[in-house]
Amino acid sequence: MADILIRKVDDATKELLRLRAERRGKSLEADLRETLEKLAREEAESPDDAEPFGSWLVAISRPGIDLDEALDQLRSAPIRPAALE
């Protein structure tokens, strides 16, 4: 996994992010990681750009996964025509 360092974040912004993470019962690092992952997936052209369908299918079959959230992500992806190449 890669590391990301963000410099010059305003102290007030950092405190607001810390409070947000605390409300969610997570560490600041874990909450920011989850937020960045969601943002990256939202910006992907299709679910396969972020994660191949087979990998997604295996990931949602594990115990403890929120299937409703996984399906919502799939359903909210933009519809695009199939490539018939």
C-alpha cells in the first residue's frame, strides 16, 4: 500500500476532520482512508476501473460485509454501453 502525505492543512480543518472521525467511531487516519477510497471509486468511469467485477464479487462474499452498501455502489455507477470488441 502507498503512503500519502498532505502538508499545510489548516489546524481548524484538521480538528473538524478529527471530530468527524470521532463521531463515526474511527481514527482520523481510518476515516480519511475510507473517505478517499469512496471518492476515488465515485470518480472512476465504471466499477471495473476501480476494482474488476470478479474481485468485487469475491470481496462482497466475505462474512461481515455490508451487502446493501456494496450493491448501492454498483447501482450508482454510471451506465455505459458494452464494448463488443
